[in-house]
Amino acid sequence: MLASLLADTRALIECESPSSDLDAVARSAEVVARVGAARLGTPPERIVLDGRTHLRWRFGTGPVRALVVGHHDTVWPVGTLAAIPYRLEAGVLRGPGCLDMKTGLAMAFHAIAALPHRDGITLLVTGDEELGSPSSRPLIETEARAAAAALVLEAATDGGGLKTERKGVSLYELIVSGRAAHAGLAPEQGVNATIELAYQVLRIGALTDPEAGTTVTPTLSRAGTTTNTVPATARVAVDVRTRSLIEQRRIDDAMRALTAVLPGAVLEVTGGPNRAPLEARASAALFARAQTLANSLGLPPLTATAVGGASDGNLTAGTGTPTLDGLGAVGGGAHADDEHVLLEFLPGRTALLGALLAELTGAR
């Protein structure tokens, strides 16, 4: 099984698929469709949204018991293979996108193919996750609402932990409008947007709550037009990460309640919650099942991990569907030159994914 799993993984890795390159994503989708069809015995539906190709395998006509979610796009530009080729050495698999998440897709194909029947499973492979799923989000959410559970093929944490919590993400921009004036001749006639922005950045940063796991981070900012003009405009982007929906709503209320300090300054807040958090309660039951199954398979005890980054698991959990993330490969270096997969974990983790699907669908 490992040899064929690695052959499929290699085929996926060696078709480069940077999210921003529509042609590359389309080529990758054809490779994913071919590899998946060879294992599963049926071709996928091709769903093209905003020029991006997504794939869906739907098994059976009854209720969806398990939605398996993955993506075939990567962060690596075309040409990366020349510098970081697919290779195996000392029990380690390397290559662009091997961990995030080409190996996870191959694992899903093999896990589903090994089931005695597949009724009740939908496998959705999207092509824009690394961009934040702009075109596939409605598709993911629609599929999740129809499913009893969602299993996400993102890589495990270092050491093999499953991702039972993911912070929610909110993205804002605060725009300050002031009034321009000559900085030397009549600065008192202006309303300095930079000074107003400074007041607001301090207020925004103070919304952070370490005990609740909430981070509120002003990031990209810009202001003014020339060095001798009182700035009439200023703006700052704000990145928010929260562990709970309650905290996400608190920050949203606070951002929209900001008021100007300087007379004559006007504030505008754009943006808002982008992805709901994957809270522990959404994954608890599925994680308990996975622990039991891992024990029955003779695998090492599973650990639960909370992470700050978002995935499509946030989207499935945001619909109210129980979600378990981190079911893909075990390794490290995602998005980095040392991206790698540890081969020793592949057979067991593929078996665990299959066992979860079998239990959820009654295929055991």
C-alpha cells in the first residue's frame, strides 16, 4: 500500500499548482481527477468557480455522513520543483506541497478506496484554499450543512496531533479622514489623520485578551501624501484571531464602536469576521472517536492541539457541522523550504482516516 500511496503522492506533487495561477490549478485538477478516479473507480465532478477548478466525488444518494475536505493548490510558484524536487531519503518525503497537502489527498483516495462501501461520503477537493477559499467557500459551506461530520485533510501538528481548535479570523481596515493643511504655514487649520490613527491603533491593540486567546494586531498602515502637508487620510489593517465566537463578536462590536478623538476627524471601519473559530466543542466527539479507533489500530495515543491558523475546517465548523482537522500527513515545514512528510506515520494515519469514515458511514 505504501508504494502505491507514494506513487500517487508523487504524481500530485509533480504537477505544480500555485493558487494564483489559474492554468496551473486547472492542470493540477486534471491530475488530481486522474489519480483519484484510478483509485476510486469513478471520475469527479469538475466545478469551475471564478476560473478555479474544484473537484467533488459524491458516493451514494442518501444522507451525507462524512464530508472529507482537502485542497490541491499550494503556495509554491511554478518552477519550485527544479530547486526542491520530489525525493525520498531516510524515511522522509520532500517536495513542494507534500505536507500541505498533496500527501493528504493521496491518503484520502486510499482510505476511501479501501472501504467495503462508500455510501454517505463526499470528497471535496478545492483549488483556492491558500488564498482564503474565495470562490470555494460557498461550496464548502453548502456541502458542510448537508453533512453529519466533516474531516479535514490539513497536516497534523508536529508530532502528529490532531487540530481540535482553530482560531477564528476577522480582518478589518480602519480609515481615518482628517483635513489637509500646510504643515509649516497653518498646521492648526488641519485635522491630522496620522495623529488620530495613532490614538486608534492604541485602542485597537488594547482589545487583545491573552487569557481568552484573543489577539488583535494592527498591521499594514499608511498615511499622508507629502512631507509638508498635514495628513488628510490614514488607514490601518487589523488582523484578529479568536478562540471563541463570543470573543469574535466582542471584537467586532468594539471595532464598530470606535469614535474619533480629534475634533473634525471621521472614522470608517470596513471588513469584519472572515472565518468563525473551530471551537473545541465542535471537534470533541469526533476526537474521542478517533482516540478510540487509534487505540484499536495499535497507533500511538492521539493528542489534541489548538492552533492559530485558519483552514477550511473553520468554514465547516462555522455551519454548525462537527469537524475534526489535522487528519492529513505528519511532518513539518509547511510553506517553507524544508517542507516534509514522515513516512513512518503514513500507513497508520491513512488507516485511521479510513476507520473514521467507516464508523461514520456504518461501513465497518
